[in-house]
Amino acid sequence: MNIPEPERMDQRRLESINIINALRRGTVPASGLERIAVGLDVEEGVISRQLDYVAQSGGDLKFIRGDYGSGKTFLVARALEIARTKGFVTSHVIISAATPLYKIKGIYQQVCANLRTSGEEHAIKTILDNWLFAIEERLLSVSGTGLEDAALEDATEREIETALSGISEVNTALAAALRTYYRANNTGDFPLAQAALGWIAGEPNIGRDFKQKAGIKGELDDTIAFIFLRGLVSIIHGAGYSGIAIAVDEMETTQGLQRNQREKGYHTLVRIIDALDRGEMPRCFFLFTGTPAMYDGSRGIRSVPPLYDRISVVVQNDAYRNPRQPQIMLEKFDTSKLELVALKVVDVYAQAYTEPDRERVSHRFIRAMIKKITTRFGGRIDVIPRIFLKEFVDVLDKCELYEDYTPGDAYDFDAEHLIGDLKKEEEAVMVVRY
């Protein structure tokens, strides 16, 4: 029996389906964010120009501040998407109890675990392999007549040391681990190669056996992790990428730590800023996010004057904010922005499935739907975008599936079914009916 092949979807439609699927789940889409972005043109332009500078061997950063509902998560995802289109490797780190700001080793582990390129997630192995391949190709090109396998391996191992000379002057462990990884791959010792890859990425529980074979002493601690991060950037560039863009998200969790841990975390930021300013971390872009209390509260950045001085901003006029300053200050989402997002989602839905009946999902209906939902959340438009978009996609689905479905008559917002699925900020303002 011949089964016909399914029609091959074009990339635009695949991306559209991915966007709609993410909105159904209440999450930020993995790609195509520019298609539903609203009101971030200036901020995106500033970040884009920073990335252009970083790609030319610069180092830079940006702090994003905003309350829940201001779009921090969206802007971070959009910034990383822009970075990947410019040839950067990206990584997204969430600061938490498991990965506190003061433990550089934990941050380095998360950076390595979440490395992403334009075509691959969890990309550390591909990056290392591309770097080693580029070294071999360069050596073969220089030799002209070619090299025997043994000679090529010896030359490559020497080149690994040379490429990381600045790092090896401080600590030789990274180069030793990379040589071990290279040898293990060449001899087919894949367990050893995997152990080497894990140790380079800062994974815990890599046994003594690997360290003995690699000739490594000591552990990967916070000091060494910072050195390894610099080495990782060199490897990424050597593998053919523009650099690395790292988002460090939800820094506000640092405020709940003990004073010595908080201040150690804030001094980590000072250390990163100073390393960028001194040119010690070329081709590296950092994006940090936090709530206003994180920046201005007594337990926040203000409590460490050296850090506060480095990232403080000139008082901003609401009409003419300047995102070129160290901080981008995001305003809360409002009704007009959410209406525009909804209209853009209709366009995306049309590309994913079929053209929606725009009379049934008219602008008037969208406004009425927003009002119904905000009424159940204390009139707070800033806390409902995720919920609204999830509900709105459901309405679009029903309009496509059922010709007789009229959302203007049939739609009513039932908040009770969301219990257990709400975020704490949403739950805090929800009006409970008895």
C-alpha cells in the first residue's frame, strides 16, 4: 500500500505553528519573536548595535529592569534570538537557590549546559568539535603537503596549548582536559571523551579516573570557573562564531540570601563589569534582569556602592527613555500593547493554519475579551498577557474548528480552571468568587 508523503511545510509555517503551540502552553516561543513583539523597537535596536560591537572583539552588557508583566522574559528571549542571527552562541541562566549569583561555578555550569546556536541546543560538544576541526584544517593548510595522523595529532595538541596560552598561564587544567578530549575521540575512547566533556562543562561527579588520565589536580572552583568562562569564549570564537551572549535572569532572588552571600553575588557582577571594561572578556555580551527592588531596594544592588555606581542611570523622562544607559527600564504592559499583540497573533495563526474569520475575532471582540479577563485580576492588565494569549489561541482554534462558533456570544472567562496553573503574581491579584 502506497502512503502518500505528507506535504512538506515551509519554514515560515513551521515557525508559525511553533509560536502558536508555545502560546497555547503559556510559554515564550523559541523563535519568531519579532512577529509578535510590540513596543520594543528602540530597545532591540540598542541591543543589536551592542552585539555588533561585541562581534568586533568588544565586550559589553546591559541590565534590564521591570516588574512582573513588563516583558523582561520576552525581551531577553528576543535579545538572544537577535544574537543567534548575528552568529553568536547564546546561553540563558536562571538565578535560583540551586544557582545563586555568588557561585560562579554554578553559573558556569548552567552557561555550558544551555549553550545554543542557531541550529542546535545543548551545543557544547559541537562547539568543541568545530574548534578542534578548525585547528586541524589550519595546520593542514599551513603544512601544504599534508601531515601524517600522528604528526597532525601532536601539532593539534600543541596548538590547543597555544590557543589557550593566556588561560594556561593562570591555570593549565582547561587545556589538559581539551587535549584529553581530543585524544580520546581519536582513539575511540568515548567514555573518556564524555568524561572530559563533562569536566570542561563543570558537571559534578566526574570521577578521579579522568583527572588522573588528564593529569589534572584540584577542583573546578569559583575562581577557576571564571577563568574557564574566558577560555570558553576563546573556543567559541575559534569555532567560527561571533562570540557568546549570556542572559542571567531573575537576579531578584539574590535579595533573599544572607548578607554575605548577597554581597558576594553583587561583587561577582562588579568583577564581570570590570573584566569587560579592561578588555579581558572580548566577544562576550551579558544581559542581566531584575525587578526595580533588585536595583533600588535596601537588599539590592544599591547596598553595594561599587556596583550601584557602575550601573546607575540618569533620571529618566517617561516619554524619552534612554536604553543606551546601563539599564533598560521597561514599563508595564498596557491594553493598547496587548491589543496589538493579539492582532499579530491572528496574522501568525493565519500562516500556521488557515485565515481566521476576522469578523468573529474582530478588534472589538479582542477589547471585550481583555476586559473580561482583567476584571477577574483586579483590573491589572500587566499580569494577564500570558493568560489572555492562551485563551485567545483557544478562541482562534474553536473558530477554525466550528463554523457556528461565535466567540462574541459564547466566550466567557472562567478563571477557576486556572487554579494551580497560575504564577504567584497572577494568583496574588485574582478576584476569587464565592
